[in-house]
Amino acid sequence: MNTRTSLHHKIALTLLLACGGVYVTSGQAFADTATELTEKKATVDAKTEQLNMEVETLQTELQKEMEQFEATTKAIAKTDAEILEIEKRIKDRTTIISDRLTAYQIQDSNLSLYIDAIFGSSSITDLFSRVTTVKTILEADQALIDEQNDDYLQLQETKQQLQDTKEQQQQRFQRMQEKETELQIVISENKAKSLRLKEQIADVTERERLQEERIAAENEAQSLRNLQGSIKKNEATNEDSNVTTKAPSMTQGVTAAISEAKKYIGMPYKWGGSTPSTSFDCSGLVQWSFAQAGISVPRTSGEQYLATTKISRSDAKAGDLVFFSYGSGIAHVGIYLGDGKMIDAQNSGVVIESLDWWEKYLVGFGRVN
């Protein structure tokens, strides 16, 4: 009654079908938001918890049913022992009576009591008295046998009742086991569904984050384009107004930016730093150096990447910017010096260093317009 091999097979099959058959890949589009998926997962997990409680209750009932079954089995064994004892007593009593009757028929000496009772009587009255006594003895023996037979039949009936009870217990136990199996399968299905939802939530959350970053980047790029348009418009206005002061050429500007950046070699790295008084982070150094050369660039490395014209490595020259990523968006920027070197602000501070170590993170080169 304790065998549950089929349960494990069914659960294993359920998990295989649930996890392997409908696995959600990262390329699949989801209609639900991360919040909606989280709510669905919470509902599934709550149902799983409820089912677990039902299983615990059922297992308690199964234990009680098993104890009752074992008690019934012991009662049947006890009844069988009593039946055997009565059978032995009946057999022994029957043998005694049979021996007496046989001895009487062959006038065996073992029956001298009965012979003396009949032939040793002194009168008819005495004879009847003795015969009555013998008859009483025989009837007593038979009555004992009849009583034992009644007990035997009663025990047989009791045993049958116990057998019926045991069979009913077996049927109940089997039904309860089947119900437990069904609950365990549903629990396994829910766990697999919860796991899929968890994976979907992570995927959708990442997609939503990337979407927000993309929108933010597009907005920043649009703002930059608007700013550049405004600058060009002002330049055109200045030309129309015969403004004689000329801005330095781009070549002169980037040369000046490089010279400015080199002034700060050795200064420590400062996240968020954008002036000599605070020291610099990578994009802060770029913005400050170009600003001192009269060239405006955005503040962050991501914005700087969007604001530059992308060029190949073979076309890169001193003054171009070089960009890096650690796996999610532009994360670092330096000013290219040519010959595979750059000046940048990193953990060791403002340094001139080779691109060799940075190759695995290299995204590309951009030219300041």
C-alpha cells in the first residue's frame, strides 16, 4: 500500500512536458508587462501553497488510515489464532468422545465406567439412575462441542467482518493515494509554470529597461541635435552680422583639447567629476578638455557617443574619441592620441595608456563635429 513509484513517474513527465515543451526563449515577444506577469506568478504560487497544505492534510489522513489498517491486520491475526485454538479443542474433545464410543462398542476396558454403571446396578431404579448419569456425561461432552462450534462460527464471522473492513480500508487508502498523486502533479505543473513566469518576468523587465534607456537616449540625442541646430543658427546669424571673430578650426580645437587633457595627468579619478577642482571621471575629462578648446560636447559617455560621427579604426586620428562598453551601453570614453594610445580618466586616475588591455571592451571611434 505504500508503493508510489507511479507518482514519481507522473511528476517527472509533467515537469518534462511543462518545462521542455513550452520554454520561453529570450526572442519571444510578451504581451504582458513585468507587473502583470508578477501578479500572475503570485497567483500561481498562492495556489501551489494551498495545494501543499491539502497534501499535508491528506498525508495525515493516510497515516491514520495506515494505522487503522495495521490494527485490523493484527485483529485478523488474533482471530486466526483463536480459531486455531478452538479447532484444536474441538478436535481433542471429538477424539475423546469418539474413543469412548469405540471402546463401548468393543467393550474396551477404558469404558469400564459405563459397563460398571450398567451391569453393576443393584436394581432397575439403580440401572436407570446409572444410565441417566452416563447419558448426562455424553450429552455434556456433546454440549461442549456444540458450544465450541458456536464459538468457532462466531469467530469465522468476526474474521469475515474484519476481512471486509480491511478491504474497505485498502480501497480508501488507494483512493487517497490517487488523490495525492493528482495533487502532486498539479503542484509540479504550478511550479513549472511559476518558473516560466519568473523567466518571463526577468526577460520582460530587461526589455522594459532597455526600452526606457533607448527612449532616454533618443531624447538626449534629439536635445543635442536641437542644441547643435541652435548653435549653427547663431553662427549663421553672426556671419550675417559681419562678426569678424572666428572660432578656431576643428584641427586646432582638438589639438588644444589634447593639450588641455594632458595638464591633468596624475590627477585621481572622481566619479561625477567634471572640473579640475573636483578632478575628473572619463566623460568629465573629455567635456572639460574640449570646452577649453571652444568645442562643446555632451556630459556623459553615452551622449558623447551619440553626438559623434562614427569612423573606422583605420580612419581614427588624434583628437577622435574612443568608446568602450562592459556589456550594457557605453561605459567609458577616452581621447585617442594615435599609435594605439589614448588619454583617459580611469581607476588609476588620468593617464596615457595603450588600447591593448581595453580591446575586449572596444565599441568604436567617434569624431567630434
